[in-house]
Amino acid sequence: MKIIFRSMIPLTLLIVLLSIWIPNFVVSSVASADNNAVGSTIGGVDTGDLKGKELEALLTNAVNEWYTQNLTVTGGGTSVELSSSAFQFDIESTVANYENQVHKSWFAFWKDTPTVHLPLIVFPSEIVKNEISNVSSWDTELTYSSVELNAAYLKTDPVEAVVIDVSVLETDRISLSVELMPEGAMGINELVLALHETVIEPQMAFSMIEKLGDTMNLANREAINFVASNLYNAALNINAEILERHSQNEIPSYLKPGLEAKVDAFTNEDLKFANTSSNPVVLKLIMEEGELKTEVYIPVKETEVSVMVSQDEEIQPRTITRYSADLAIGQTEQIQEGKKGLRISVYRTAFDEQKRVSRDYYPPVDRIIVKSSKQPEVKAPAENLNNNPSYEVDLVGDGFQDIDTTNGNGQNNASTTPVNGSQNTGSNESNNSANDVAEGEENLPPGSYYDKGGNLITPK
């Protein structure tokens, strides 16, 4: 009996210890399993220590906040904005799945509580899938999967679409132009790279300002207008609907008058046109050896398009004359050559119907010349001798007065000698000097003289 007693003491002690430890262990394990894992997330939302209905309410609020922003999908030169509310979420099933993954059985007390990051369960959206399928250059299924994944984690970043090879769309070339780059154009290469292989979907609009964005800051006005003009010319030749176009109001060195365009982001002057065909069109722009090659491709050509430029009126320039003291007397210089102005109408024929697309006015350039403002020197005219009391007329023509016209008393003593050489024998004849006698009169017979008619009179 003594041996049996000693062996039962350790056994009894073990049973007592187990009765104390096992309930505490079970309670601790269950409590650990009920707590959420630290650092876990659902749909990008930190779950904290929430569970059940409280966690569902947190996720519902996060989804409603996400609904306030739309989703943007871009790729291949096309951008589509999708309504985020087109997606619906199974929040209850998501929370249940989360709790199953963080739950830990009581007998696995040696394991740490797992940290999980789960996406929200998203119901399939046919609305979103149809919007994506409208872009023929995108792979519908792969692009939709990317969009759905963003929605599952409540992301708002733009989604990059999966673009298919656009060469499958380049079946028929419907427009081609090759234009020499104008002098002074800078930054054309950057514009061309941003526009190359742009796909315009059916019934979709193209905006040059929206397409280029900040790339326009890399080019100057000449380069932007040059590229815009070539795009406008291409739009006319594919029967696109012109939504917005502005003229440069001067005839450029490229294309025909009426086919040019101007784009200015600062004044919000844009080039916009819409693809009215039932097929996507592909723009291809390439710079080679100083020339811009602009092509437009389409899978199936729908109609022949022709563009005609009509010169309605020719306006002659004016000549503007300016004066400058820097030029020599009689010198004239031309500082601006005059150019004729034009009124132009552009017509387009498609589906056997001709319509006027635009009418433009290019004002004439005035001819400007500069003449010398200097004048030749002109001698002052001789004073009027009739108004001068000191002089009488010079009948002899020797440049000297014929006789003093006044005596000491202020009386007029003038005597005149006719141009025919006749001599007036007045009372003051004695005052005449030998210089006042016409040459040859001293040889006349005594008493002879010439009358006013120039006849010699000799007394008998």
C-alpha cells in the first residue's frame, strides 16, 4: 500500500495542473482567433481591430468615397473615362472571406496570427466591358481585367489599356501629304512623336491640344501651326467633321491657301475634328529629311473624298510712302514688297455631295517705300524792283540798273531805253551816261533816232 500511495501523488498533481492550464489556454487561443491581424487590409483599407458589421460599415464608406471619382483608361492615343459606379461590390462575402483567413484554431497556439491583404469581391460589369470594347485598338478582355483589378483595390490611378498591334487597322491609306518644314520651326520632332499612330475611334473627336498636352511647350508657334495645318488637311481628306479650326490669316509657305490652321493653347484656339466613319482611323506622322509625311489609314474605305480650293476674289495691295532725311535727294527705297490679298472658299465632295467647308480672307500686304525728305536748294527770287525805290528795270540786260530813279528831291528821274535801241530824249537826257546808250547809236546821222518799233527816224 505504501508503494501505491507514492506513485499516485505525481499523477494527482499532474491532473490538478492540467485542470488549471487547459481552460486558460483555450480562452486565450479563441480570443486570439477572434482578433483581426495587425496590418491587414481589404481593398487597400486598413481593417484595424474591426470585425463583422463594423468592418462592413468601414468598407461601405470607403466604396462610397471611391465612387466620387471616375476611372480613366488610356492607351494607343485614346483615352476613355468610365463611371466608377458601374462597379458593384459584395462586401458581406468579402468580410466573411477575410475572417476565415485570419481565424486560428485553439490547438495552433504556436502560430502567429496571419496578416492578409484581400481585394474586394467585384461583380462583373457589362457596362464597363462594352465601353472598353468600343476602342478597337484595345484588347477588351485584358484591359477589362486591369480595370476590374483597380476597382477591387479601390485605386484611382489611370489604367493602362492593353493595346493590340495597330498595323491590323492599316489596311487602306486614304490620305497622304508631304510638306517641307518651314524656316524657323522648332520642336516639330517632339510633336510628331506624340501624334504618331494615333487611333481615332468611330464617332470620337480628336483635339490637338488635349492630345499633345504639355508637349506643345516644347515647340514654337511655327512648328505647332505647321503640324496643325497638315492634320487639318488630313481631316478634310478623310471626310471628318470639322468641329473647330482657326485660320492663320496669312498665306504660309506650305499647302494651299484655305488648307492651313492655327492652334494656340494660351488663347484656347484648338483644332478639333470627329471621325464620322464606322471604322477607326490611324494617323501616322513621320519626319524625314526636313519633310513631314502625314498619312491616314482605315481598315475599309467607305467613300471617295475630294477637296477643292476656290479663289473667290483677289485684292490689290496699297502703296504706303514714308519720308526719311537719311536718304539722299531724290533717292527712293522699297522696304516691304506688296502682296495681293485673297478670299478663298474650300469645298469638299463626299458621297457625291459637295459642301463648302470654310471661307477665309487673307488681307493684302501693303507695299512700303521710303523717299528722301530733302529738297534741292532754290535761289531766292529777285526783289520786285517796282517796290524798291532804289532800282528800276534793267533794260540793257547787263545786270545793272539803267539809271538812278530818284534825285535829291526824291523825284523820279527814271528814263527808259527801249529794247529796240530807241532813245527817249526827255528833259533828263543830260543825266544819261555814255554806258546807257545802245551800241551803234553814236554813228547815227545828226538828229536821227530809233522809234519804238525799231525804225530809224532821220529828220529831213
